[in-house]
Amino acid sequence: MVGVLSGCVRVIFIADTLRLGPNEALLQLRATGVKCIVMLTGDNLSTAQAVADELGIDDIRADLMPEYKVKAMT
């Protein structure tokens, strides 16, 4: 969010932190032989990319409505 008031620029960034556990789950998947992990999300691309980078996810599909997440899995 950006606001300008009397010549001053204010910028506020808000971000959730990752829950504990996803890294371990992804490591376990890789240990079983899963080679490519894809994240399907309704989040915007920049948010999805930040999460994917932090977790080591191989491919992301962002801005998806629920019905398109289902289609992507079939």
C-alpha cells in the first residue's frame, strides 16, 4: 500500500510468515523420489514466487480459481 500525504511517501508491506512444517513435508516428498513439486495457488504471482523460492518449489501456477486448480491436476 502506498500513500502520499503533503509530499511524504509512505509504504507499508504486510506479509504472512510460513507455517512450520512445509519444508519437512517437501523434503520427505523428495526423499520418496518426487522430482518436481508444483504449487497451485490463488495468490498473485509475486507472492507465490516468494513462497516457492523459500520452499524450493519447482513450478508455480498462480492466480488460480478453485476450478482451475482441479483442472491443473487432471
